[in-house]
Amino acid sequence: MSEMPTDLKYADTHEWVRDEGDGHITVGITDHAQAELGDLVFVELPATEGIIEAGAACAVVESVKAASDIYAPLDGEITSVNERLSDEPELINSDPYGEGWIFTMKLANPGAQEELLDAADYADAIANED
């Protein structure tokens, strides 16, 4: 079974969200998602200007198997991206919840995080995918 830290929230599109406590979140893809994709070879990082809506595709990860969109989990503005991924996309494979983060956002509505899945609900969602 994939690792699922209980202090994070999850989107059903396989992004994780860490609340930074100041109206900002950090976003990456889950251990389950990176395992399904396989060895990542390229990350197209999101733009950092303008407001993005929840569910909008904002980045792309490519593996030896497939390319997959990364979606904004909530409404807000992307404020920074993990530039290291341009040269080291494999960080997502080796440390999806740490050094493999993809971007940060300033939320339009900080309370919206409660709409995301907790670890148990995300585990149920991926168990039902198979």
C-alpha cells in the first residue's frame, strides 16, 4: 500500500495538499500516483501568474510510461514552483511528500481545504479504482 501521511489533504485527482498555516498550501502528487506513473523523466511546471480554478490542469509530469496532468486542488494563485524538478524530476519518485513538491498556492478561500479528502478517504478512493 502507498504511503499516505495523515497530516495532509488529498484530491481525488491524486494531488496532496499541505497547509502552511498562512493561507498558502504546498502541492505535489501522491506516492500512489508516482508509483502508477513509474520513473518520471520530465516535469512541466505551472505558470506563476494569475488566478487558477480548482480542477484546472496547471502542470504535467511525464514518465517512461505516460504523461499526466497535475490539477489545481483548490482556487487560488500559484506563488512558487519547485525549480529543482526541471533537472531532477525523479525527486517526485524518491520523495513525493518532501523534496518532490511541485508548487505552492495562495488560496482564494483558506477554508476550502476542508472539502478535500483526508488520508482514510483517499485510501478508500484509490482502493475503489482497481
